Amino acid sequence: MKVLVCDPLDPKAVERIAGAGLEVVEKTGMSPEELAEELKKGYEVIIVRSATKVRRPAIEAAKGLKLIVRAGVGLDNIDVEAAKERGIEVRNTPRASSISVAELTLAHMLALARSLPQATQSMREGKWEKKAFKGVELYGKTLGVIGIGRIGREVAKRALCFGMRVIAYDKYVTESPIPEVKMVSLEELLKESDFVTLHIPPDPAGPVIGKREFGLMKEGSFLINCARGGVVDEEALLEALDSGKLAGAGLDVFEEEPATNERLLKHPKVTLTPHIGAQTKEAQARVGQEVADIVISFAKGGS
């Protein structure tokens, strides 16, 4: 069985796959056209992360392809429908990076609450502005978690340890998976939360948080998005930041990546990271091992 690794994967995972008797080819940085050409060579399995886009032309050009594995949570970079039409299985690794993304979410919350980027820059400029950075505590604040799946639950558990009140909204969940977390409507969550954090996939209907939703939020509240860029309307976000409706926003994901929205990139109320939610040594090792388990099981006739 031939396996094509299209994006960087933990070396130990590659060794495990090869050690199971599979032929592994690592070829990263391909354009969609280059991928389509490469897949004509008869790979039965391809492994991608978020960089490689597996669209319909590549899937239709593939010869003998049976399995696409996304080393990560979402599947928005894979044309799942086109794969399904050709009988190609699509799998991902939803558990591996949950803790890392949750910790990054809390990092953004703390950085915003205590103005860490601004204080750092001030000191680098030789200043000692001790009274300029009056922050807020997380303790006693209300955190609204939109999407109480694996990552949302990990965020909620950590927020509870900070002494926060945690409420949640989920389109598909009505009963709370955590006794201390109350399930509410989206409107109620937006009105009550001091911090709102998103952990949902993109909605084909458009952004989940836009001008209307920002209008419902508390004056001086904070928004964190470590989910997907398309779930937040960036122009509406900028309007909410500029008006003072929001005290700040923490963003790991953007409508367009790499991010090009200069107003967002330079906004003083925004903390920014370049889609690094899963970029920890531990998460990458877990992702790699989960990918290896999927591929080896598939090669042995499992699922």
C-alpha cells in the first residue's frame, strides 16, 4: 500500500507507518494542480493537515485512492462530498489537539485581560508604565462557550478552575456534559458573558457571530476565536472593537489565511496568533500517533 504524506507529520508516526510495511512518500508544499498530478501515480492513502487542499479535481484525478486522513480536527480543506461519491473514506484526528487548543484559548483570555502584548511592547520601548495597564480578573467573570464539543469542554474545565461561571450554547447539544456548566440559548449567552469563546466548525449559512450578535454582547466584553475564521464576520468585529462595544479580541484563525486584513493585524485591542492551536510538541505527537493508528488499521483491513 502506497501512502502520500502531503504536509509535515511527526517523524515517529512516519516511521511507524513505514515500519508496518507500507510504502511512504513525503511530498509537501504541493499546489492543488501538483497534488492532482501526483495522485495519478496510484496512492491508496494520502495524509494532509490544513495546508494541503484536497479538492474535487485532485480526487477525480486520483487512481486507486481509498483513504484521506486529515491530521487535525476540521475537514474544510477536503471535498468530502467528492470523496464520498468515489467511495473514498475520509478520517480525521479530533481528539489529539483538544488540550493544546484549549490552553491557547486561555492564553488569549489572560493576555487580553492583563494587556500583556501592550505591556511587553511598552517595556521594550524603555517605558515603565505601571499605572497604564489596569486589567480585569477572570475570577468571577462569566465565560460563554459556543460549541461544547471536545475542545469546548476542555476550555470549560479550565475556566472553572479559574473561578469563572461557565455557560454554553451548542446547536446540537441540549444537555450539559459538565454539571457545573449551564446550557443556554445563543442570545442568552451573548448577553450574559464577559468572555465569549468559539469552538465550532464553519456554518455554510455564513458567520455565526456578526453585527447582530455583537450588538447583543455586553459592553466591554471579549471575544476569542480559536475555531475557524469563517465563524466570525471580521468587518463586524472591527466595528465592535472600534466602537468600544468589545474591549478586545483574541484570534488564532482568520477569514483568509495567511491573514491579510491589515486593520485586524494592527488593531491595538487584538491579540494574534497564526493558527497555532495545535502547534505543541504534545499535540503533534498525539496527532501523528492517531494518524498512524488509522492508516495501519486501514491497511490491515480494519476501519
